Amino acid sequence: MDGNYIHQPVLAGEVAELLVTDKTGVYVDATLGLGGHAIKLLSTLDEKGKVLGIDWDPEMAGLAAGNLAPYGSRAKVVQGNFANIDQLISGEHLNTIAGVLFDLGISSLHFDKPSRGFSLKYDGPLDMRINPANPLTAYSIINHWPYEQIEHLIRICGERHAGRIAREIMDKRQAKPVETTAELRTIIEKATPYHGQKTHPATRTFLALRVAVNYEFDNLTRGIQKVMPFLAKGARMGVITFHSLEDRIVKETFRFMAKMGNWKLVTKKPVAPSEMEIEANNRARSAKLRVIEKTQEAK
Ligand SMILES: C[S@@+](CC[C@H](N)C(=O)[O-])C[C@H]1O[C@@H](n2cnc3c(N)ncnc32)[C@H](O)[C@@H]1O
């Protein structure tokens, strides 16, 4: 990746406004990306306030470290999966933090780089790994998983034609392995009736593959659970989601936390971007921000 990629942070003003309750504290940006939210947080905090940024993608962590260099010791970047956020925070010798942000999914850089295989728009290898060191790829799912597992994966991600798509994949891979995003896209187009609907017929299958390759739901659940003990009384956790499946996990988890006590919902309804933000950044259109606050010291 060169330095020309841009990722516009989504709901940045709202994040700073709703997340910062102690301007001198340490905040964790669990999905650092290029550091857009981290920079917004650093500029909202006092000189004493700090940000610990985490990204699973080593390349992204390296780019973010460059972007955050002007903040000196106020910003620290670590590479890792936020599913292990407890170890990553402890590794920095921190006992408590003043807030945490999860801005889920992948960055515009990931989408725009064909060799990562995330995008329907470009031809690339069937990869989709956020951390290229992981063993599981979209290629292995498409070429090695049995019909039932592929059908189930696509169906739970909301694809009505999961059976037809899975059958067409089985059919095609008998002749030769399916190797590229363009091949998969063509297979899905052939398997599904396409009548010019707004979203491309392969959109849900591509999302399902990315979620499975990166264990995204599992990471999210673990990340939320493991960061809870580190938040100080009055500290807040914010999560930005981009599709209904992950938003449901956050909504239900936050509701459960509030019901159990020690936590209160800051946003009863998710915060959505303004029309103006969506016009300037189309990627923001499906974003939802939910925030919860710790009300008791109890772990
Ligand atoms: C939507 S982008 C974040 C953009 C960032 N907030 C900004 O303003 O530039 C999500 C980032 O989270 C990272 N990511 C996804 N899953 C992760 C995980 N389980 N642990 C750590 N980072 C993760 C991705 O590599 C990506 O850079």
C-alpha cells in the first residue's frame, strides 16, 4: 500500500462527543485503521490524554503508526486481534482505561486494494484475510467446505438464494478450483435472478465470506467481554457497526449488560450519520453507533 489511500472516519464528531468523559485518560481505539478516530480523540483530549491503537492488519498498524507519529508518546500502536484486547492492554501495563472504540469491519484501503480480495468491484485472489498470517482464506472456504456449510454460512448472512449459490459453487469447483473474486462473482450472477436491484447479487455472499474468514462475530463478542473489566467507573464503550447482523450482537449485548447492572445505555437508539456526512462519504450510509457507560467499579 502506498500513502495515497484515504479512509474517512465515520461519525468522528459523535464518537468524540459521546466517548470522551475524562480528557486526561487513556483511550483504546481497538480498530485503528489509518488512525482517523484516534486523531480525532487525541485532538479532543488534553495534553495528558493518550490513545492506544490496535489493528489486526500489520500493514495497517504500520501506516497508522506513521500517521500518529506527530503525537509522540501520546499515541501508541500495537498489532493484534481485539479478541485478545485484555492481553494487549495488559501488555502496555495499563490497569484501567477511560474509554474504548470498536469501528467494525475493514477500511477503505482494504476494499480498494484488489490483491486483498475483499471487493466485488475488482478482480483479485479469493483471500479476504484482515491479517494475512491467518490460515483460513475465502479460497479454502469456497473450494474445500462442504455444500451444507457454505449454504448455511451464506444463508445466515441473509442471502435468500443460498442454496442455488452453494450448488453452483459445487458444480464449478468440480471442474477446477474457483480462484478469483471475478470468477466467484460470475458464478453468483449465474445462480441468482438479477433484476437490476440496488445491491449486487454477490454482496451478501462476499460479506458472509469475510465474516467467516476473520471470525468477525466471535471477535466482537470476545472483544466486548474482555475489555469490560478495564473500563473505569464512568468510562464508555462505543461500537460502530455497518450491517444488521453485527448491530444485533451489539444491541443485545449492551441491553444484557444494562439489565445486569453496573452499566447504563448512553444511546437508547443507535446514532446514525447525518445526510451531509453520507453525501460526503457514501461508506457511512449504513453506520450505527451505540454507546454504553460503566456505572460501577465492579468487574
Ligand atoms: C473500519 S476500519 C477502522 C477505521 C478507523 N477507525 C479510521 O478512522 O481510520 C476497521 C479496522 O479494524 C481492523 N480490524 C478488523 N478486525 C479487527 C480485529 N479483530 N482486531 C483488530 N483490528 C481489527 C481492520 O484491519 C481495519 O483497519
